[in-house]
Amino acid sequence: MTALFEHSPWVEARADAAPSSGDRHVDLMAVVHAASADEQLALIRAHPELAGKAAIDGTLTNASAAEQASAGLDRLTEEEYARFHALNAAYREKFGVPFIICVRLTDKAGILAAMQARLGHDGPTEIATALAEIGRIVKLRLEDMA
């Protein structure tokens, strides 16, 4: 079974304990948005860096590995890997969390452009953007399960 949220089973558990709206995605994202700021940061931090250490050492979840492969992140040139590494480091330095984007809806060039552009965000804007991207990831994972 695919984990909908990276290493964060509490989201599904809370949604299961609440009355259902009839839309699983809406229910799950309501839990995310009702979570404390610390819980939201933990949810974001549970995601792997794109083309990062987890991709190299094989510790990505199956869903993340497949998603990163769909965008070609498992086939980077040395130069592309260096660019991802530099942007990941700059992003983590500025925001304290990994960069998150729904890679299934873009490609390597789009991801790199988004990383560069989002470095211009302030912290609250970027946290909201990361949570919205998690929502897109989860929506696609739910569709895969249907």
C-alpha cells in the first residue's frame, strides 16, 4: 500500500478519526491545515530532497522513487546533479526544510526553475507553497489507488 504522506501516518489517522466529507483528499488536507505549525514543518521535513542523498542511497519510499524517476531525477548528468545539490542546499539554508514540488506535474527543467524562483519567497509563503505541493502529490497518489 502506498503511503499517502511521507513518513507521516498521523495525517491519515486523524482524517480516519474525523467525520468524512465524502472527499478523502479534502479530509486529509483539512487535517494538514488544522495541524500546528510544528506538525506542518515536521510533515514538510519528512519529505526527501529531490535528487538528494535518499535517492542515491536507495532509502526513498517506493512512491517517492517512482515519482522522482518520472521526472528523470534518477538520470541526472553530473552537472544537473551539482545544480540540484546547490539549489537544495540554498533552499534548506533559507527555509530549514527540503524543497517540495509535485514532480509528476513537471520535468527537470521545470523543477530547477521552480527551485530558483521559490528561493525568492519569504518563509510563510514557502511553507504554504510546500503544503500545497504536498496536496498535489497526495491527490495523485489517491488517484493511483482508485
